[in-house]
Amino acid sequence: MNREENSGNELDIENDEVMDWKHNETETYSHTQPLLFKRVKTTSQIAIVGSNICPIESLDYEILENEFFKQDWRSRKKVQIFQYVILKWAFALLIGLLTGLFGIFNNIAVENLSGFKLLMTTNLMTQHKYFKAFAVFAGCNVVFAAAAATLCAFISPAAAGSGIPKVKAYLNGVDAYSILAPGTLFVKIFGSVLGVSAGFVVGKEGPMVHTGACIVDRRDLITCGAAAGVAAAFRAPVGGVLFALEEAASWWRSTLLWRTFFTTAVVAIVLRAFIQICSTGRCGLFGEGGLIMYDVSAAAVMYSGADILAVILLGTIRGIFGSLYNYLVDKVLRVYSILNRKGAAFKVLLVIIISLLTSCCAYGLSWFATCIPCPTHESISCPNTDESGNNKSFQCPPGYYNDLASLFLNTNDDAIRNLMSTSTVKEFHIHTLIIFFAAVFCLGIITYGIAFPTGLFIPVILAGACYGRLVGRLFETISKLDAGLFALLGAASFLGGTMRMTVSLCDILLELTNDLLLLPLVMLVLLISKSVADIFNKGVYDQIVKLNGFPYLEAHAEPYMRQLVALDVVSGPLITFSGIEKVGNILHALRTTGHNGFPVIDDPPLSDAPELCGIVLRSHLLVLLKGKAFSKDRIFAGEEIFHRFAVFDFAKAGSGKGIKVEDLDIEEEEMDMYIDLHPITNTSPYMVVETMSLAKVALLFRQLGLRHMCVIPKSQGRPPVVGILTRHDFMPVHILGLYPHMKPHK
Amino acid sequence: MNREENSGNELDIENDEVMDWKHNETETYSHTQPLLFKRVKTTSQIAIVGSNICPIESLDYEILENEFFKQDWRSRKKVQIFQYVILKWAFALLIGLLTGLFGIFNNIAVENLSGFKLLMTTNLMTQHKYFKAFAVFAGCNVVFAAAAATLCAFISPAAAGSGIPKVKAYLNGVDAYSILAPGTLFVKIFGSVLGVSAGFVVGKEGPMVHTGACIVDRRDLITCGAAAGVAAAFRAPVGGVLFALEEAASWWRSTLLWRTFFTTAVVAIVLRAFIQICSTGRCGLFGEGGLIMYDVSAAAVMYSGADILAVILLGTIRGIFGSLYNYLVDKVLRVYSILNRKGAAFKVLLVIIISLLTSCCAYGLSWFATCIPCPTHESISCPNTDESGNNKSFQCPPGYYNDLASLFLNTNDDAIRNLMSTSTVKEFHIHTLIIFFAAVFCLGIITYGIAFPTGLFIPVILAGACYGRLVGRLFETISKLDAGLFALLGAASFLGGTMRMTVSLCDILLELTNDLLLLPLVMLVLLISKSVADIFNKGVYDQIVKLNGFPYLEAHAEPYMRQLVALDVVSGPLITFSGIEKVGNILHALRTTGHNGFPVIDDPPLSDAPELCGIVLRSHLLVLLKGKAFSKDRIFAGEEIFHRFAVFDFAKAGSGKGIKVEDLDIEEEEMDMYIDLHPITNTSPYMVVETMSLAKVALLFRQLGLRHMCVIPKSQGRPPVVGILTRHDFMPVHILGLYPHMKPHK
């Protein structure tokens, strides 16, 4: 099992160089084993992460009550507070505007690129140049795919995949290297456009969420960004807020709801404005189909007991399918992670192979469909040779259409719209739906995980809608619900079975279809498919988070955590500093460990008995060392320190920036000088008593969004702090490594 | 200011008997003043509450890790855990079903009662028996009103008002006496039906939320109940979930989202089933109008810059109106609280007076409207003599209708539907709208707070819709938006300005109108009116919570809290017990204080140095005392104790139940015996260091949902606990009483 764990954790590895574990790990307060003891490497989550060249940092949302902080807010005037508030709202506005613009850009670009490709193909088809048509179709796809993969593999490998698991991990407190870098943003935007245009069975919503999150780099704003991403992808502003709340965020405050809502409102307004502009035809091939919006309102929604029975069956089977999907995605990702380690060129090659496979499926399978006579309604253009729409002509003679080509030779958005179209019960044959479902299900699984930005929503909706319509056809005799409604319910059930979201999905579907009357059925089907799928495995995003090796803190404590207390997992050599410490000691500690926080203990003569003064952070220590706030004797720094350093010096640097130990230039004679740590010590760290059960500690740790937590002794007369708990001390692999007899929750 | 505070706090007082403060207060760990020092009474929030005959208890959601708890879950088998999970879901299902049924019952009863009344009145009007018509109209109203008031005043005074503030306070951790009692539930259901039928400007949603919450008595389930209430009132399942999240709950977990959603789904399905049953005419006068659902989809939604300008103006003005509304409601409530103290008969009298006033307004003002010729569309029945619908005949000759009577002589739901009707721009005259707006605005303010279940949503929506339509008429020349849409936006803006909710209101309106295209405008108007109103005062529910004197913990710490540390507010005589304590000491402490938790300290010889063992709860102490788990000597209780008591003995009793000190029957010779407190001591209470800033402590306290928090000393050699913080130590009145120079946030 550990073997698998390891291979999974190397998903993001770009370099096979074996790094020294001690050098890379960033939080190692509490190993029972000495540092050289090799077993650590297989039992600790951090050890696994440490084998990765990109160290994963933990985030910290504690209020740091040190002297600088206090000085700062005491001196802060009303104007500055006001400025700060304005700034936060301005950022929320900016995120909304930019995400809205990216959303529009994405849609216009995709519609134009794939519209161009499809028009060319269709034109050649009408001239019966079938092989040339395939060459153009597959050629365009491969070119787009290769471009996307090249961008991703060479500029920002972190941009691969959905992005939602990464945002989720970030909001849980895991800061993986470069997941929010500008390069990632760039690749996300263009890679996603190219990937979707290449006709892959992928969506643009996951990348859109990541795009929204990339724009800024602070927890609350990232939550806003994630919400804005969903709002932009689905034109579902309330759905975006709910998505951020239900799936993305690990912490939540009511203020956040308010600001997230503001951001998604801005997105909605931007989208709306552009749609009005584009409706005059100024956006190239971007037409009605640009932003997905499925209209099922034409169908009368009256349902009986038999319909509900059919829907329950649909949900149950789908729950099983959904968990199967997750299982297969997991397996495929593990294989890909091995392939991707072979280098960037291999990544691009893999993308090209999958692209060719997709093209062959889309073009080749369409030949198996029999031509269907066009319906006689005047309003429908059939057969259709536009770049979108249904009733595609393909190889059929005039007056006939190919129903499989209507699904395959279209953008994914259009295919979904066709499947959800109402009052067109007979439009698709049952065997067409079976072929398309099988193809999309398989292609969706093998496409996620290759090296370009890929969304999971659209493949899932596509497969789900096809499945739903199929069930609708099969139940024709029993249920009177429209096939388009069945497609919608199928999509809902598959989303529920895969993503395991409920309220947000429900709302997104509500906003996508603009029909409230369906809500009870959608809710029912979501509840059933989620419940069924939950029996088998976790949601797909949780799986990917785990696969990436992110030390994600679960909302629930594992049962075995109740049998352990805080002291049981906290151990190892605890490095503490004295209130006024020698420069040499600090430097040594910073160089030999990757610790990020150190307890500060005042010993006599600074106090009567040893007492815990608080915690200092590595980054703050580096600022003091860089600024050489040293003194010859063991004395307090005094007021003067507040003039030498500004609060801004201690502000959190963006990920990857900030001072490093190697940047320091300390002379030999300075090593014996002293440094007063009191001004930078957070004097009120959160503390728990050593006998508190680990389950209770874990919930507290997650709820407060901490990076360090002090464990204090129960009895007096011992050192004032017995250890420090960090994120990785709560990881099952760490705990089960220490206590192998404990049974994990399956 | 304190004077006002006091009068406000007596809103719920049923009895003028002056109670001894010491007897009633329930949490008094930390008064700087000695108990006899009178100033406490005016400065401490609890003191104010203590002057009330119904003591307000705090709720506690800490995981109590005592020996019994550990024994329990160790012995718990998988089957039992499974049973527990099933039970929780079963309760969620039950809440959904019952709330749905109550919702249906409420609607059917209201439609039938008021339909009967309106039909009688209209029939008499058509016979030109105007005075008799008024007598019937006003008579019915008074009878319904008096019945509602009698129920409320004599059976359950706690059922008066909206209920949402009470549910909100409960979910914050304030357990006011009998807010969730069965009597309250009964009065809520019938009082609300009678009150709405009596033609008051009140709604049924607040009571519905309270009804949902009353069905069970645990935090998570109450959250589900509150969501179910909104879902049932508005047929807005997603809106219900969001309401619970945004407005009601102080704590939130993702599991809760999932369960709340399940509950509202059940409500939606129940409602749906009944609507199908009722559509065949089997529910008396209950017709289309039963469950509110406003259809504005007929209007084309294309808006330009001018429209947006009009909407912004509408939102801004409405924000001011909204805060004015809150201000007036506050003032009126303070006056009513004085009147209501005069006894139950006075309460009923007040209700009757307001009822007569409402009847006079509704009937009398309608005479001021001029008759309007009926529109010539064939589809509309005009003039209309049904119990609902628009174009009421009133005094007008055939072929004419009275537009003011269409609004006044209707249920509130129907009036809103008329105001929001689209494509009927000219239906209402401008002066009609002005009269109706003024009447509804004033009646809404004076009606809330009288003694029967009153909702605030409907009055606000009614006034808002009228205002919106008025603005729409005034802007006719500039904006092309339909008057019905303006009515909707007006309702949204007034809701935003009064309730200050955003996402949930947006979603509720979305679900009410079933039109997504309006969303950007609704969002805009909500944001503006909320922002504007926030400048002036707080949301109406927060005001009422404060007025009720509930010690509500705010989500944000006040700025002055940063200047204080935990130790500054924690003080007073701290009563601690030894690990094995004399029965007499415990009994004395329980009798002379109202404390609910006591620190347990192990002294030598039990330990080497004094150490904090944990906290015992009053209720658990009472169980041990009642069971006489005494021993002659100072020895540990041993295993035997776990056979004498079952875990169930220590389970939380419903509010008002449980053992009381007076129930104990301790003999004189038992007073010198010992009792081992270790088995019931929660050994891992949450602790903060005395120097932690009060702001940080307050946030922690609220986030974790605590009742007690131990403050430990920074330095060793002192007693292991320096005090206990409770909810009231964070109340501004308490802190500002201790430190009058601190400036509160205005």
C-alpha cells in the first residue's frame, strides 16, 4: 500500500534527482524516530512529500499577536482601516472582472477555434472527401492538443489537471509549490482553450476555477476566485458561491459569503454585458452556444409514482457507475504519473496519442450510425452543416441525418445541449446512445490526467446526460417524462456520484436549466446517487488530493484518533529558543532543520521559572537576522527595534519569495552575539493539554486553520511546552506508522 | 442608555416579581465586583438577563472527554454507531415531513379562512350593503386576531414574534426558556394561521422557521428545521439551506449542508405532492394562490444602462428606507414591551386594537381610489368577485375595478402577486401605489411585536414590491423594464435593506420567480441596499436579538477587545473543587452559585503539585449527588462507578428538565463524606493563556461553540487555572462596565 502511495505522490515530480529528505521537509517537529532512521521515509506523510522536489508548505491563518503586530494596529488610524476595507473589496471586484473576462475570452476562443475546425470538416464531408475531412479534423485536434501540452509541460506543469483539487488543498492550508504562480495562470487560460478546442472529452470549469484562484494569493480572495470560476463557467453566480462553500473551502465565515457573492455578481454582470455585445455577431463564430445554458422548460413537468421509481433506479445505478468512474480515474492517474515522470517530451507524446484516439473515436464511430430521415418540422434545419447544432449530415444523403455525428462532431457543450433537448424523443437511437455513452465514459477517464488543463464537470455531464437519455428511452413505456429531462437527471446523478456535491450541484443545474419545477427530482436523484456512491469510495476531488500527496486535513477525525492523545503523536527533538538567544544557535537551528516555528521559552533570569513566551516563525527570524538586530549582551532590544523594522518587513511574502537562510551573510564574530526574540514572538499561540484526545485536537486544528499548535504538560514542574503539533502529525500514514496496530477507517 | 437596555430586555417578561439576582443568574464566574456590589446589576449582561424570571442558559457543544464518555465509545459497537447515524437521518426526514405538512396545513387553513371572509365581504359589497360588509370584514379579523392573541398570551408567550431571532440566538448558544417547547410549537402553528387570516400585515415564514426548529431540540437538527421552515414557506429548498447557513447558524460543518439539504428536499417533495392533490380541488378554497410563486417570466429581460441607473437609485433609496424601517421597528418594540408587561389581557386588547386599525385601513382607504375601466382583454375576469385575484370590483359599477381594493382586500400573498404581475403597467395608479405603500409600511411596523406569531418577510416583500412598482411607474419614461420586474427588484432591495441577507435572499427570489435572467439585477440591488443600510444600523433580526437581551456572540470582535487580554475580564471568586471533594462543599457551591462548570484541581497527595484535572458540569455533579456515589474516605471511586451509573444518566436533558439542587435529599452525615469527581471530569477543556488578547479569545470561543473556557497562567508556580470565561464575559455591556473608558464601536 505504501508503494502505491509513493507512486501516487510523484504525480507532480518534474525531476528524478533524489533529494535529501532532511533538506526538503519543512515541518519535522515530531518524529519519534531520529532523523537518520530510514523508516520515517515510508511512514510519514511529510517524508513522502519530502521526496518531491517541490516542498509543500503549510499555511497559517493564526492571528500573530507579537509586539510588531500590536504596535501596528495601535498606530493604525481610521483612514488606514478604511483603506484596508476598500482594498479588500477592490480585490474582490477585480477578481470578478478578470474572471468574467477570462470566461468570455475562453468561450469566444473555443467557439471560434473549434467552429473553424468543424466547418472545414463538414465542408469536406459534403464534398465526399472523407479521408481529407478526417485528416483535417484529426490534424487540427493534434495541433491544438500538442500546443496545449507543450505549454503545460514546459512552462507550468502545475497547470495540468482540473485545478479544483489544488485549490481545495490550498484552502485547507497546503501550499504546494507554484500552484498559484502567474505562469500557471497563463497556461491555464491558453491550455484550457486549446484543449477544449482539440475536441477532448474535457471541460473548462476546473481550469476556470483555478484561473479565478490564481489571480490573487490570499485565502479569502482565493475562495472568491474559486466561486468566480464556477460562476463564469456555468453562468451560475449562486452556484459559484455554493461550490466554494461546499467543495472548495475548509474554513468559512459569514463575511466571506458576502464577499464571494459580490465577486460572482460581478462575473454575472460581465458575462451578461459580453453576451449582449456578442449577440450582434461581433464575436466570430461565437453564437448562442457560447455559454452553456440548457433549456428544458419546454417540457411539461408533471410526474407520477412510476416516474419517481424510474428516477430512483436511475440514481442508484448511477451511484455505482459514478464510484466506478472514480475508481478508474484513480487507476489511470497512477499509470500516467509513472509515464509523466519520463520527461516533458513524453508528456506531449501522450497527449498527442490520446488526441488521435479521440479523433478516431469521434470520426470513426459516427460511421456506425444509420442515417435517420429528417423530422418534418419546418423550424429545424436538417441536415445541418453549421458548426454547431443537431441533426448533422455527416455521410448521409440529403434529407437524412446522422444522430451519432450530432454528438461527436460538435463541441461538448453543444453535444450536451442536443442530449438535453426536449420534445425530440426519437432524435437519437438507443444504440447511438449506447455507443456514445461507452465512448465518452472511456475517453473521459483516459483524458483526465494528461498534461494540460482538464476539467471534469463537462465529461461527467456529457456521460451522465447520455446515460439519462438512454434510461429515458428504455423506460419510455413506463415513464412519461421527456427524454430531455431524463438527460438532465442523468447528468445530475452522474455529477452526484462522481463529485459528491449536493447543494451546489443542484443550484448549478437549476441555474443552467432555469427550471425550478424539476428541483425535487434533481434533489432526489443527487441524494440517491451520492449516497450509493459514498458506500464505495470518496469523491473524485478528494481522491486526487490524496493522490497528489497533499497533507489534507479531513473534516472528521478518524475513529482511532480517539484512542490516542496529543502527546502520543508529538515527539522528536523539540528545538526551543530562549527569549534572548545567541545568533549562532538560531542560525544552526534554521540550517539544520526545516522547521517553520520555534517555541520561545523565558528562563531565569528573564523569569522566575521557565515559562512559555510564545512562538517565533522562521520567516520573522530571518528578517531579524538579515537586519542584524544583534546586541553584544543578553539585553532586551527596547523601543529602538520598532524604528529599525517596519511592520511591512514581516508581512507574509508570496509563495516562493521571502528571505532564505542561504541569503544571510552573518560574520563569524556575530555568531556569539544575542538577539531579542520578544518583539517577534507570538505570545498567544493556541495550546492544548497533552492529554487531550487526538480527535479533539485534530478538529480544533482544522477549525482554526493552524500551522502550529503547542502541546503543554498537564502537571507543573516540567518544561512549559512538551511539543508542537503540525499538519502532518494528523496524517493517517504518520499515525499508523507510529501505531501500526490501529485500524484505519476503510 | 442602560435604562433603554433594561426596558428592552423585558420584552418577554410575564411577571413583575422582582427576583433575587443571585438566585437567577446562571454564569457568574467572573465579576470583578463582589456579589453584593450593586453596580453589577446595571453593567453585566447577565445581570440584566437575570432580572428576568426565565433564566437564559448557555449551550455547550464541547466534546466532553470524561471517563464515562470514553467508556461509552469504547464499548460502542458498529451496530450502535450505525443505529446512531440512521437515527440522525431519520430525524432529518421527520423534520422535513412534519415541516412540509405544517406548511401545507398552514396554507390550506389560511386560504380557506381568509377566502371565506373575503367572499362574504365581496358578496355583501355587490349587494351594496357596505356597512354590513365592513362589519363582517372587521368582525372576522377581530375574531381571528383575538383567538391568535389569546392562544399566544395564555399558552405560550414565547411564540410571539417572528421566531427567527430566537432560533438564531439558540444556534449561537443561548437557550432561552421555552423557546422550543411543545406549547410554543402548537401556538406557532395555530396562531400563525389565525394571524395571517385576520388580514394583518404579517407573514408566515418566520413562524414557519420557528415551527421547523421546534420539532426537535439539538443544534444540528434545529438548523435543519430552520432551513425546512424557509423551504416550506417559500417552496425554496435551496433558499432554505442558504438561509440556515447565512442568517441562522453560528456554526457550520459541511456535513450539515448535506443533512439540511436532505431535509429541505423532503419538504419540497411533500409540498409538491400536496399541490398535486389540491390541484383537483379537494382543499376547499385553496387554489393556485396557496403557495407563493410569482411568475415574472412573461416579461422580456433586456436592460440598458438607463435601467441599471434606475435600479441603482432604487437600491440606494431603499437602503435608507430599510434602515429606517429597522429603526422604527426597534422603537415600536420597546413601547410594546412596556405595554405587554401589563398582563395577558392587555396583550389581547392590543392585538384587537391593531386588528381594527388594519381593517379600517384596508376597507376605508379603498374608498379613496377612483374606479378604473376594465382592460379589454378577454382572458381577464374583470371586475372580479372571487376570493383572490386582481381587478376587484369593490364599490365600482360593472365594467370598472378598484385598484386599491385589489391590494387591500386580498391575502398578502395575492397582493404581492398582483404587484409583481407583468404586462400590466397601467393596472395600478401612482397615487394608489403611494397610499398602499404608506399604509403597508406603517402597518407592518406597528404589527410586528404584538402578541401572536408574526413573520417579517411578507410585510417587507409587500412594501418593497409596492415601492418597486411605484419607482417603475415614475421611471417609465427612462427605463423600459416592466413594472412587475420593478416590483420584484423593489422587494429584493427592501429585503436587503431590512434583513441584510444576500445570497439566501437572492436564491429565495430566484426560486420564487423562477427566472434566472433577472439574477444580475437582483444581485446588484441587494448589494446596494444592504451596503447603504449597513451604514445606519444592523439587520432587523440582530436588533431583535439584542432587544431580547440574548447574550449573542458576534462573529467579529469589537476593536477595543484587542486592547484587553483574557485576564482583564476574568475575575471574581473562582470556585474550584478538589479531585476528591467533600459532599458538603459541592452542595454549598451548587446552592450558593448558579455556576454551571467548576474546575477540578488535583492537589497533593493526589498529585505532586496542584494540577488542573479538568472541568465538571453542574448537571453531572447533580447526577452523582442524586445517586449518592459517596465514600467515607478520600479514595478513588474505581471501576464500580461505571456499573452504578449508565452513560445515559449523564445525557443532556431537554431544556427545563434534568435534576435540580432542590431535588436532592442529602442527609447531614453524608455532608462530610467524599465524592470522586474524576470519572465525570472533562479532562481536556479548551484553554487559553491569560495574556491572549480578548479579541482572539472571543473568536475562538464562538468558533468552537463553548460554554466555558479555562484561562491558565503564563508563569508556573501559580494556581493552575486563573479563571473561567463564559459567554457573558464577552458582552460589550460587561466589558464596558469594567472599563468605561473603552469606546464601543458605534
